[in-house]
Amino acid sequence: MLSAALEFTATHAPHECGHIVVLFARNKAGIAPEGLVFYPSRLALDGNQGVLEVTTTLLTEEDCTALAAGAVGELLSTGHYDLGRTLDDRDQIERLCGQPLENFILEANATIQENLSFFNLLVLRVSAKMTSFFVELFSIPLAKWDELPETMPIFSLDEIRQTYEQAQ
């Protein structure tokens, strides 16, 4: 279970931290108090059970860069990004502005580069919490996931704020 949690965290933490850094850098009020959460009963667009998501206020066309930042976070941490993991981001960008995710990659990268210390520290802290969380979660049989709470918090807005302040 540890190896599965580590493998999952290695790509998902940088992806979600990319979203967080751009949302927080551009609009500190855009992230809901719950921060990063896991929805065990939702089905991801790539077919996997469970959805990891940064809870936000209503997204607008101005948030397309933050949506693309997940791919940039993966790219910076692993050297590539998973097309399957970006399906939801692509879908949201298409609905919001009718453009492809790739149109927002350069701007997302620039914002993360401007906040690189925050991004790196956030990835470390989120990865630690996600690993512990998913080691425990992966020990529960998938058939029992419907008994889990609808929303499972991983990293709150307060923790994001503390990380940002410490990275400055």
C-alpha cells in the first residue's frame, strides 16, 4: 500500500499544487476553506474511482491558467504530464473559454516560476499529507468506499496560507 500511495502522490501532488499556486498567487480568496480534498465516491473522467480536487469558488474564464497549472506542476516535477489526469482540466477550460489547455501553459508556468519556493514547499508538505492519507485509504477495499464520507479533507486553506508565508 505504501508503494501505491507513493506512486499516486508523486504525480498527483505536483498536479494539485500547480493549481493551488496559481489560484493562490492570483486570487487568495479563490480557494475554499477546505482546500485540497478527496471525493471517494466520484468517478474521475479517466475512469478511476475517486476525485482529488482543490475546492474553489465558482471558476470563471480568468481561472483557465490555474486549471492548466496542474499540467505544469506535473511537468516541473516529473518531466511530463499525464493526458488522462488533465481530462477534467481540459473539459473545464473548453467549457469556460472554448480554448485548449495548451494555450494557458506558458502563463501558468510563469506564475509558478515566480512562486517557485512556494510551489516546492507546498509539494513537499502536500506530498507528506497525501502519502499518509492514501496509505490509509488504499487499505480499505474499493467496495467499501461508498461507506466513506463524501468529502475527505487533505490540505486546508489555512495550511496553504501558512506554507505561502513560510516560503516568502
